[in-house]
Amino acid sequence: MSLSEFKLIEKYFNVKNKAAFPAALTIGDDCAVVDIPEGQQLAVTSDTLVEGVHFLAGSDPALLGHKVLAVNLSDLAAMGATPAWLTLAITLPKVDEAWLEGFSRGFLNLAAEYDTQLIGGDTTQGPLSITVTAFGLLPKGSALKRSTAKVDDNVFVSGVIGSAGLGLLLAQQDNIVADNEDLLHYLKPMPCVEIGLQIRELASSCIDISDGLAADLNHILQASGVGATLNNELLPMTAGVQQHIQQQADWRWPYSTGDDYQLCFTCPEDQEIELLTILKGHRITKIGKVEKELGLRIRFKDGQQEVLTKGYQHF
Amino acid sequence: MSLSEFKLIEKYFNVKNKAAFPAALTIGDDCAVVDIPEGQQLAVTSDTLVEGVHFLAGSDPALLGHKVLAVNLSDLAAMGATPAWLTLAITLPKVDEAWLEGFSRGFLNLAAEYDTQLIGGDTTQGPLSITVTAFGLLPKGSALKRSTAKVDDNVFVSGVIGSAGLGLLLAQQDNIVADNEDLLHYLKPMPCVEIGLQIRELASSCIDISDGLAADLNHILQASGVGATLNNELLPMTAGVQQHIQQQADWRWPYSTGDDYQLCFTCPEDQEIELLTILKGHRITKIGKVEKELGLRIRFKDGQQEVLTKGYQHF
């Protein structure tokens, strides 16, 4: 017996968890309706995950529910926005209650971690894909943009780089070791929401690393009309990624693999101490400097330099 | 040569049309950022169209671009909201510039008609599907809800009912006659945005008819804890639909077919004259009355009655 769309939403998604900003009207009408506190702006982002493109067929639905929300919260984090509301558009080949139970659990657990509220969406039949739209709040005029990096700012990243990319390789090889940190970074990325909020008044620009550090930092550089040089030996990596680079003799690896969902941001030198003090407890690494000369350069310890411009291409 | 996601968005979607509520930050950053005018609430809705489910493979991309936006604007209309912003998440098997040119034209033409602004989204590779999230503005507390119909209110519909369903039949039979009104209603539905705005202060409840009049009116009745009886001979239909009903001896047809995107709303009798005066120029038909007795009943001219509860089921 198939569940109707209404019953399906009611059963798996219409939870009444604690919401930091309770919607005036939520699931069950033509639209959701929300109030924006005075003096705040709304930040909006959408991301789609498609089976076979962004995740492997047969992926654990709970991890998938977590991930599709994590990638959207990561975009809010990159703006310095406080997550508030979510909509979920889910396309499913058929009603599979075990899948829905797992997916909704993974999704709603992460939603609850940030006191965000699922306020609406759509369920349809078709090849498995999921689009989340996430809404965040920002004090007026405070958004962390891509276009505002300045020459002589330093470049920082949170966490480790290239780890999720290695995790994907391991997942594809069925090389599943439960406590492998690279695999975990790929399967269950954690959005850097707190970091985004803490650096909002200090960083000069910010982006989340979804398509690879080189591609995403290049977005900042191009939008800001500047360039940068990174020091290769400063790049924060897991032991697994360091080993992979040596084995493959491929130094480009951590710059070009996607899915890290760390933040890359720039900060004026005179705000750096305050920034690093606020971020105590998070792994934050200074990896380079913004320069007038356009383009992204990687400097090696022997003094050699390479230019990097490309990352993951969607098509 | 394939276009990168960035160039693709820039080429087809990053238009600078007139916007009633210009976003503070639009396409090209991690999030869009918008200002909500004081005293206003934000209405949010998402709808997905999937190839083979919501539209036929090989559909005209311009009509598809129009339709995916129309169904979302229809949800805003049903709340009485003024359309303001849009996000578009589009999954494409491959970059097909002819398709993108048509799709973006259909989408952006309708967007421009309501001075709405495309502020963000996502493009990914995979089986063709499109999710639009639409944002509208509402004076605080004025949303037209489903749960507020009252006993003795009259039931109204805009336009004609069952027409798009017949249009779908014609499209499936390749029975394409350029000036067939039913086919046009199916291929190019027009959202009832003006009607929604005009009835906001007068109607007691409202829904847009996407799943069929019976299913959608039942949503109002259930949410409001009331029932209704409709007079079958009052139902507004095209000549084509009347003929189809006679040929098939299927009076249920206009109640059960979806895709009309008309509004169904209830109005207290003492506000009816004002409502009909304001809506002069639109086709508005009183089709029945809200009653205490639960359920949806259809009364025929011979005095017989039937109970209708079901419409289009998504799964």
C-alpha cells in the first residue's frame, strides 16, 4: 500500500523539534510563512544531490540525509549566516519506507543540531535526487562575500583539505574501514557554521570549499580582482592524504578534489590575532597571502611555483 | 565544448531584469541575500518537475521553463503573496545550449511579467528535473490559509476546471491543435497572482488547484474541520471538457484531473459582493457552500448526491 504525499510528509518530516526561529506557518499549506527579525537580512542557498553523480547508488540514506543538509548549511556558513529554515524537494523512484526513515533521521538530526526548522518542500516520483534550500539570517550588511578580499590579506582554511576526496576514492573501492577519517569526512561532512559566525566581523571574504580549494579560492580571487600565492607545505592534510600524494606523486590532489566543505577565507593582518583567538578550538591554518598579481600560485619549499586555476567542473 | 556551471549561469540566467524587490546580493556568491520590508512576512514554496512524470520527454523547453515557474507562483497566489524572488535548481543530462536557451527564455519571460528576480540556485548533471523555490511577501498576519474556512461560507473557483487534464490527454495523443484552449491550459498555465492579491482581505481560505479540485478542496475542508456540497451544474468548464464528460460518461473528470492552477477559495456571504466587484474582469464562479457535515459532496440537478474524497496521488 502506498502512502500519499501528505501522509508521507506527516509521518517522516513533520517533526516539531525546537526551532530557533519558529515559522508562522509551516508544512501543510500552499506556502510556508516566516518572520524576518528587524534589522536582519535573509540568506538563501539551494543545492541538489543526484544519485550516481553526487552520491553512489545504494548509499546509506541517513548519511545522505545528513550530507544534503550539510552542503547547504556550509553555504550559509560561508556567508556568516545563522541557519533558520529549510525546504526539501525530494524525488524518489518509489515510496520506500526504510529509505525514508533513514533519510529523514539523518536530515532531521543535523537540522536539530542547529535548531533549524523544515518549513516546506515537495515530494515527487522519479530518479532519486534531493534539492535543499536553506535560509539563514544576517545582521543587515554583514554578509561575508567573495568579492571583498584585499591585497596583503592572509588566506586561511579550516580543517583539513583533500580528505573527503580521498574518502570518495575509498568508498568507490569498497575500502570501508569504519574509523577512517578521510572516509568519514566524505560520508558525513560537518558544516562550519560556528566558524562562519565567528569570523563574520573579522574576515574580509569567505567561500566554502565544495569544488576544490583551487577552484573555490579562484572564485574569491576573480570576484575580488586579486591573486594569491599559497605555500604548499602549509596545507593542512590528514596522514592518509599525505601518503596518497606521495604514492601518486600528485601534489595537485588536495587542491583539486571537492567535497571538503571547509571554509577558505581571507583576513587583514591587523585582525589576525583577534580572529585566531576567537577561533581557538577549531583547526585554522594560514596557507598564503592575497597579492595584486592575478591568478593562483602554489609555492614549493624548493622555491618553484605552479599556477592552479581549475577545480571540479560540474559538466 | 562544454560550458562550466559558472559560464552557463552567466550566459542564460544572470539577467538584470527589473525587480520589484532587488536582492542585496544575487547569483555569484555562496548565498543570495535579500531584505524583507518592515511589517512583511516571507512566503516560501518549492515545486519539482521531473521528466516523464510531470512533463513528457521532448517537451518544448520554453513551455517547461514557463510551467515550472507558473506552478510555484500559483502557490504564492494561493497565499495572497506578492512574488519577489526565485531560486532554480536544474538537473540536466548534459549541457544542451538550444534547450537552455528555450528554457531560460520561458522561465525568465514569466519571471519578468511579475517583476520577480532569480537570485540563486544550482545546476547539476543527471536525469532532467527542475526544482523552483519561490519567495513572496505578505503583510504580517494576512496569509490566506487552508485552515480557516467557516460553515456557511460559499465556495468559489477561478477560471475553468478540468481543462488542463484534457489538454494533457490531447498532448499524449499527439493531438496538437495550436489554438485548442484545453491544450494551452495544460502547456502554459497562468498563475492567478492578481486574484490571490485581490481576495487576500476578503476570502476566508484559499488553495491552488494542482492535484484536482476534489483533492485540493478536501485539503481546505480537512484543515478547517468542515465539509462542503458543490452543485455539479455550476462547475465552470470549457466546451471541450463538457464534450469529453459526455463521451466518457465520466462526471468525475473535472474534479479529479490535476494541473489546473486555478484558485479555489471560500468567502463569507457578507463579503461576497465586494469580492465579486473587485474580481470583475476575472472569471469567478460560485460552485457550492461550506457545511458542518464533514466530507465533500457533489449534488446533481436530479437531487442525487455523490461523495468525492480523492484526487491525484503523487505515488
